[in-house]
Amino acid sequence: MGLQARVAVARPVRTTFLYAVPDRLRQDAVPGVRCVVPFGRAPSAGFLLALEEGDRADLKSLHEILDPQPCLPPDLLALGLWLAGYYHSSPGEALLGMLPPNFRTDAAVIYRAVGEESAPAGSGEAKILELLRESGEIAAPAIPSRLHPALESLLREGTVLRQWKVRPRPPPKPEEWFRLTSDTPPAASLLRSPRLQEVLQILSEGPLRGRELTARGTCRGALTRAVRRGWVERREAPSSAVAPALLGFGIPEEELRLNEEQEEALRSLCEGLGLGYRSFLLHGVTGSGKTEVYLRTAAVARARGFGVLLIVPEIALTPQLLGKFAARFGADVAVLHSGLAPRERFLQWERVRRGEARIAIGARSAIFAPVERLGLLIVDEEHEPSFKQEEGLRYHAKHVALMRARTAGAIVLLGSATPDLETYASVLAGRHSRLLLSARATGAKPPEIRLVDVRQEEKRRHAAVLLSGPLRAGVSRALERGEQVLLFLNRRGFSPAVVCRSCGEAVRCRRCSIALTQHRGEGEPQLLCHYCASRRPMPQSCPHCAEACLMPSGAGTQRLMQLAKETWPEARILRFDRDANRAAVRTGARGGALGMFARGEADILIGTQMVAKGHHFPKLTTVGIVDADLSLNFPDFRAAERTYQVLTQVAGRAGREDLPGTVYLQTRNPHHPAVAAVTTGDYEPFARAELAIREEAGFPPFRRLALLRVSGRDRSEAEQAASAVATRARLLGRSASVDVLGPAPAPLEQLRGRFRFQVLLRAPGPEPASVQAILRHLLADPKPYAGQDLRLQADIDPVSLL
Ligand code: ADP
Ligand code: ZN
């Protein structure tokens, strides 16, 4: 009986294919290995999914197997197939997307000749033997597939051998790391040796690489002395970008005594651990010590032999959480994220696959880490929209986490201070258990929130107010007391638009329907598109009416920075947003502005929502929310929820330790429910009211959504295709009472030169089946809507409706 393999080919096709397994590959053909198969005109990579007995004569044969052992275990293979089905992707491409980019193994297949056999001249066998005589061995890809039958017969005769050749990997270069020990005297006691003092001072921020210490001008001799006296520990660690996490950012701290609520949460989690799928929402106010609950639960999971997976919105913004895990669990932690060099990322992934690291931490795509015997899955900041991938395979990592936990029989812990309303609805419906942490763990009081209605001041001054009287006074008082201040403005650049005072038009991106943001750095001001990143110099005159009346309008972080410098000339002010961070990464500054602020090297931090999450600054007492209304008027049914979440997170940075916190919230909508909820801190009434609005208006979680988007360079062509899509969807959805809304131009109508139209599908209830059926139909035969340049995209459970 022959052997046949079902293969998911890594090409944009929605079905899987059967191939015959030639004898030479029988041994290595196991589910989960990658293979090469003939596909259309060229060979293609694929994943072997399953084997079956069979003798279909019409099957093509596998060309080669690429891995000596499966690179995806059975549970991840199954997850990948579910992913492809649910998110309408090709199974092979979905599986490929689960592996680290540049996936490679260090093994390759080679063929070798045994002895000095010969074969009839001109035959395929003779050709292969000739090749082998020339070079001793041949790598599999070098044998053309037309010679495969001859190769088979040589292998059967035993004339040729098939072998795995493992290339030795050069070990990663170790690096020197230094950290303080428990014997280190306080730096202040070393007044007589300033150089030594300096070393200790710098290291008190956490472990550092030797070259970083040198870069900061420390004296090598003093460092050596400190090591000799046992005050500083020197270690060698491989793999540079990962090492800080593995060594821990801080000195291993003594275990905290959990408070009652944390204890209770831990108890519930541990009860469930190992007994099958269960899901929990850890709803803890900012500073309530959720991290400590993660750590303890992870420790218990590990002690019971389970693997742990923790995903966070953005790994670069969570050094503190990462540091704590590393300090507790050391090399048992693997960190997976896109900031790592491909090789390092692969090494981390390998450590997880081989079971060397039982705790995997990473951003969105880490949800596919090959953790064995998965017992605990944590999604930190579960409300974050960034868990949804917005390109290629549009999956939601939280949704995948729940699915993965379900099949693995693991428990899921969703943590947030401001839970996603859909998660909260699941709690109300009894699908998740809620664990509540209602107070700050350090005993600190929640910050006092002062609502500042800027409309009066604006009327008086006849101008937009960026820093109101009460906010200025509050900041000045904090600075006088030597405390730190955070000014939050969720818009980078100098000014969000440049507007002509003559015709009133804003200067727009030529390729996106969006006003260009003015950025000021060194040199002349530039106009930058925040969607496609194209830039151009500031024009002299208006592109619409040619008058020389262009004026920046509105404020971004750069302009706020300028105003803050004028207002508090003595203060040390730093800015942290995507632009500033990119610059810091380029120059290799560790932690950039955040690190400096945490070390007390600055008084005021100005930032976008990148400063909102997770950070703990003990001396930060005063937070200014410069414009609370920015996100309220977004054309999105989640605008109020998002506003509440971001503002609560930012406010939560104030007064996290013994110094009391004050938040100045500047708004023009003081009575908006989201703004009011931030002020009172009451999540539940806000959540219930918002959910009632959603139910009334027919939005998730009460009704399932799917978005179909048609885009093309030609506006009318795209519009016509979109209306054909809508017509077809109406026809398909009528019997299932699916609402079809649109086609309508997307709120962001033009993006990177493409015009975009969308059709929104709305299921009659929370189940996805009816809308999924329509998507499947349309995508199975997209030709009528997809001309040469047209694209049809499907997004199930869309997060961004832009
Ligand atoms: P969250 O993530 O909930 O906002 P964190 O986990 O960052 O809060 O904790 C806030 C602070 O409280 C941290 O400095 C942490 O060390 C401290 N903390 C946590 N649990 C306790 C506890 N049981 N006793 C004292 N301090 C605690
Ligand atoms: Zn653009």
C-alpha cells in the first residue's frame, strides 16, 4: 500500500492537497514537518498535515522533506488550520505565519553514493551517480525532480544513501554584564572615591553591558575594583537583545506578601489550573498588583509541570514586567518579539520548542510560541486594540489565546484595569470568572481627578488653550516640591494640520485622504503623513489657492514641548512618542526617555499613549491630560470605550507610591459619560450604560460584525466593485437576516494612493456563522470584484473601522 500526505501549500489557496510519499521520504514524513511539493509551474513549500494509506495513481510526489523533526506540534497544526478557516486565509500561509520569520533549521538533506556502482550510460541513474562522483554528496534541492524516479531506484538498491546533515551552529558571542550584589554599600558612603561611586550609582538602575558602562564614561579600573570587592557581579550572557530580560532589570526582590484580594485571585486560579479550560478576567485598578498575581500563578503552573505563555501589547514598553519575570524565573523565560534580530528570535523560539524555556513572553505573534503542556495563558492589558493584527492574516491574539487555551485545556487569565467591554459582557454572561483587585497594592490612594473645562478660558482668551490655568498651577506646585509631572497628549508631531487661512483647506497627503502633520526637528519643518509615512518640505504657499497663508493648526507633542519649555524654563523636560523612541533606538540610548525619567533625570515627561501603559514612576504625582476629547469624536462605535481606557491608564500613572497623585483632565465635553467615568473611576456603571447603547444600536458583542473592503487605484472602479460585493452579500445574507451596510467610502477613503470602499456585514446575533458563510462565498470566487488592480479584503471581528 502506498503512503499519501495531505499538505497545506504555502500559497494563497484555501484548500489542502494530497501528494504521494516516495519511499525515500517515508521515514521523515511525519505531520508537522515542512516539505517541498510540485505546485503549478514551480515547486512550493508546504506543511505536512497528515498521512494516509492510498494508491491514487494521479498524485504527484513530494519532492523533499525539510525538517528532521516537526517544527509545529500537533496542537499548533490544528490551531493553524482553525486560524486559516476563521480568518479566511490559506492554511499553508497561516502555518508559515506561526513560525518565526526566516525560519530555518540547521539541518539539510543530502544524498551520498555507497561504493563504485555504475549504471547504463544516458540513464537517470547514471546522471545522478556522475553528479555524486564529482562532489561526493549532493544537497537535495540540487537534484532536479525529473531525476527523482532514478533516485528512488538507487536508494532501493542501496547504492545511494539519504542522510540529514546537521550544520553546527556557531555559538552566539557572549557579552559582559554587570550588576550590583547584595553586599554593595550605598554609593553615597563612598565619597572619597568618586569613580567607584559613579559605577555603583549607574548600576543601581539595573544590570548593564560592559560597553554601555564604557559609553557612559565610567572608569574601567573602578569597575574592576568593585568586582574584586564583591560589590558588583560580572556575568557573561549570550544573545545581546535578550540578555537584559533574562538577567532581570532589577535586583531580585524579596517576595511580596500578597494582600487579601490578590490571595483570593491566586487561589481561584490555582484551583482551576490543570483541570481543563477556564477563563478569568483579572480586573484590577491601576497599581493593584496584577503583575504579582501573574508571577505567582506562573510559579505554581511551572511547579506543576505546565508551560506558561504571556502576551503583552508591546514588549518594548514593558521592561518592568519583563524584568520581574526574568528576576523570578531566570533562564526559564524566553522572550519573543519583532525587535530581536531574526537569528536571536529563532534561537528564543528554539529554546521554547525544545522545552529549555517553559515560560514564553512576547507580543501578539508570541501567541503561537510552541510551549509544551500549556497550562496557563496570560493576556496582559487585554483591552488593547493592538492585539489585532491589521495586515495580512487579520487575527486577534486574544481570540486566538482563548481558542488555544480551549484546545489545550489550559486556563486563560485576561488582565486589565479597564476591561474590554466585550470581555466584561462575557463576565456578565458567565463565560469568564471575574477576579477583582479593587485597591492599589502599595496602599496608595487613587489619584484625585480634577476636571478642567477649558471652554471658559478659551472664550476669555479667544484662543485654544493647551495648558489651562489650573494645570499650570498644579505642575508648578509639583515642580516646587521636587516631584515629577506627566503631560499626556495623544498626538505626535508639532501640529496635526497645516491650514490655509485664506481658503481654509488643510495640506493633505497626495496618496491618503488625511491632513499632513507638521514635524519640527533640526532644520526646516517637514510635513509628514502618519499613515503612509511620506514626507515633504513645508510648502511656501497653499497648494489649493496659492496664497502664502499657511499656518500650523492644533498641537502635537512637539508643540506642547515648546510651550512647556517656555512655561517652566528651569525644568528638565523629555518627550516620549514614536518619533522620539525611534531616535533613541537609533542612538542606542537604553530605555530612552522613559529610562531617564524613571531614574529621576527629568522633571516633566511629555508623551503620547506610549507612556500610558504599565509604567511605574514612584515620584510621578501630577498628570496633565492636555486634551481628553481627542479620541471621543472618532467615527467608531468604540470611541467612548477607547477614550475611557486610555485616560484611565494615563491617570493611573499618578501617585502610585506614598506621594498622593493629582490628575488635571482638560476637556470641552465635561458631561460625556466616558469623561465622567474617568473622573469617578466607576467602571461598572459606565460599562453597563455603554453595553446598553451597543445592544440598542446593534453592535458587538450583541451582533457579530465583518468588514469587506475593496480598494483600487481607480476610484470609480473600486466603488463599482464594492457595490457588486454589497449586492452579492445582500443576496447571500437575506435568508439568514444579515444586515449589509454600504458600500460606503471608508472613513480613510484614500490610503497610500488606493481608494477604499467598505461593506459592513452584521449578523443577527452574536454568532459568527451567518457572516462567515457570506465571506467564504465571496472569497471563494472573488473574480467578479477583483480586477487587475482591485483588492478584496475580509476582516472578521474588525477592530478598526477606518
Ligand atoms: P498593575 O499592573 O496592577 O497596575 P503593578 O503590578 O505594577 O500594578 O503593581 C504596582 C506596585 O505595587 C508595584 O510596585 C508592585 O511591586 C507593588 N505591589 C504589588 N503587590 C504588592 C503587595 N502585595 N504588597 C505591596 N506592594 C505590592
Ligand atoms: Zn499618506
